[in-house]
Amino acid sequence: MKLKILGAAGTVTGSSYVLSSQSGQSILIDLGMFQGTSETELLNYQPFDYDCRRLSAALLTHAHLDHCGRLPILLSNGFAGEIWMTPATMELVELSLFDSAKIAKFDRKKALYDKKLVEKTLERIRIVQYHKPISIGDFKITYYDAGHLLGSASIVIEDTQNTSDIRSIVFSGDIGNYPEDLLKATEFIESADAAVMESTYGDRLHPQLDPADALQVEINNVESSGSALLIPAFALEKTQELLHLIMHLKKEGKVSNKTPVYLDSPMAQKATVIHSRHPELFNDHLQAECNIGNPFDFPELRVVMSPQESQAIHEEPGAKVILAGGGMMAGGRILSHAAYYLSDERNRIFFIGYQGEETLGRSILEGATRVVIDKKSVQVKATVSSTQAMSSHADQQQLLDWLKAIKQVKKVFITHGDNGPRAALAARISKELGITDVVLPIHNEEISF
């Protein structure tokens, strides 16, 4: 087989791979958007280094933009096949790609595709269920629940015509931080000859903290001072987890039922509806809660629809919690709230996820005392805090446990991580699992095995 690395080689975004069988048939796994620094984002506009007309099909692991965000360019490059994904992923991909095209409409420099091309891309989608193999040419393909995002998958691909020692390979996708608050735990893979695995947190362990405790502290603080708590919200999964945690905090009397919580993200609202349609993907605890009521609803949850309603929040007196898109403050309604609230020392901002380099979120988290929002200078006096306890990625030990469970692995490709975490994970794999053939591929490298 041959593996061509088309993204996420030394970065945590842009995931994309082409796997070719012994007979020369090829299949694409993911086509994600490069995100982060301005230099990294330039890779989105480089010519795609593969002839898409040769692809038999495309497989998608999940609906985060760094895995699906460039799918429409397949059609622009002559792709004529089908795109396979789970049912929940299909719904979230539609939401993500239309949102991406909408944003691009207002920034022509970043317009990789438009709404019409998204519509044509969606017509190519085909559904695959977990544990039910499909055959595409020489390939036998099986999806397993990765526990990272609703509908996310690790994919085992077998070259059925291959006679070499390595004839099956698992693509991890993004491995979940199991056990997870909403979803079923990450499924372990029984066997594969090789693995392409992510390494986002390949050099560290997550803190053993209860995210509900950290969230309670933040809300109690603004309740005491009558001020505002801003939470930059990732629309997919993290917003739903926040809503679920707040529901419990209110139900248990740990925060006041009278404290309003504004959900100010149209995309997150739609994603929450999609989550509610797929209780079969929830863990047992959440499924039981669904039988009683809506696990994402609680007293004084106020869903904000229009931009005018968003601005009207500023006129509301007293304590309040504002969950607003987007998660790294690179855009979205969180910006107007930040411009209004950050200069008041009574207010707070709480980061719950990774903040990319060169983002406003990273600047604030690293202690900037003044930032520029919509070309205006804003002083940062609000209390800034964060937690890593809500990460949706496996940490180093969880990654090792996932790989250790796979029998007969002979070769490992470590991707989807910065070079430091990749190297740290590689060292532990060799030392503790005894796998000596560990590769840290580079961008556009093609490897035969």
C-alpha cells in the first residue's frame, strides 16, 4: 500500500490522506481546513497535491472543519465518487460547510467555495453505519465510534487483494477524551497492521478536575457581583456539553435558577437540535436523562436569534452568562460581547477549549492587557480563566491505551499534532509498546509499505 500525507503533518489541522491499494486504487480519508496562523492558513489555497479524478471514493471521520472543511474542492478538482460518513456526521457536515461558505461570502480572500458547490458536495454523501463493513474496489471499510464528536469515527481499511504483511490500517480520526460527558466512550479497535493516529495532546495529560466545578465557580462569581460571564462557545459538542453541565448545576441548586444564560450562536442552536435527534449516540447516563426531559434545557435559558437581540443583552441588568460563538474568538458574536464587557473588572471570560496561535482568544489567555476588536482598542480588565478539563481530545495516556488495545500493529504514522507532541508520543510508543517503526511524516510525503 501507499499513504500520501496531504495535511496535519506537524500541525493539528488540515487532516487529509490518500491510501492506495497494492493494485493502485486510491481512496481519500478526510479533507480538512488548515486553521491557525496566517502562514498555516495559506495552505488552504495551495493546489491540492493529488489527482482527484483517480479517487474511488472519499471517507470522512467527523464534522469538525479541520477534517471536512475543504471537501467541496474535491468537485472543483474533478472528483466523481461518493463521500461516506455516519448519519450524524452528515447532518453536522451540512451545518459546518454552509456556515463556512456563509463566512467566506463576506471575505472573498478566503472563499474556497460557495453555497452552490456545498449543495453539490452534499449530493455525493452516502451513509455508513458503525460496525457494518462496506466494500469500495479493493478496500473493505469499517467505521467505529471515536467518541470525539457526535457521529465521529475511527476507520479500519483493509486492502483485500494485498499479500504483504501490512494489509489493514486504522485511521484514528480524533480520539475522544473518554469517558465523555455526552457521548459513548471511544471504541477500541481489535486489530490492524498499521495505524495513522492523532497526537494533539501527545505530550501531556489532562487535569483530573471536574469541569462542572470550574464552571460553577465562574457562574457563582458573577452571581455575587451582578456581572457578566463570557464563554467563547464552540458550536459543535462543547456548547451542548456546557448546556448539559449548567442544567445539572441549576437542578442541584449550585447556581441560581434565576441567572439567565444566553445561547447566542445560531450554529450552536442548530447543532443542539441535531444532538437531540441522535440519543442513540449518547452514553447510558445521558440516554436515561433523555427519557425524563431535555438534557440541554433549564430555567432561564434564553436562545438569542437575531443580531439585534444579541446587542440587547447589553441592556439587561444583573448577573448573566453569555455562550457566544466562536470558540477561539476569531469571529462570531463573541466579539461584540468582548468589546462591551472586557473593560470592566467585575466581568469574567472563561475559555474551555484550545486557543490557536494568532487568535484573539490566545492573546487574551496569554495576558494581553489591550486588544483590538473590530478595529477598536479594548482594555482587558475582566478576570480571565480557563480549563482543559473539557477537552474533546484524548491525552497522551489515553492515546497510548487506544493504540495498545490494537493487536498486531507493526507500523504507526503519527499525525494531527505539533512536532513536540508528536515526538513525545513516538518516544513513549517505542519504549512502552515496543513498536519501533514509528513515522512522523511531513506534508505531501508519500510512503510505501
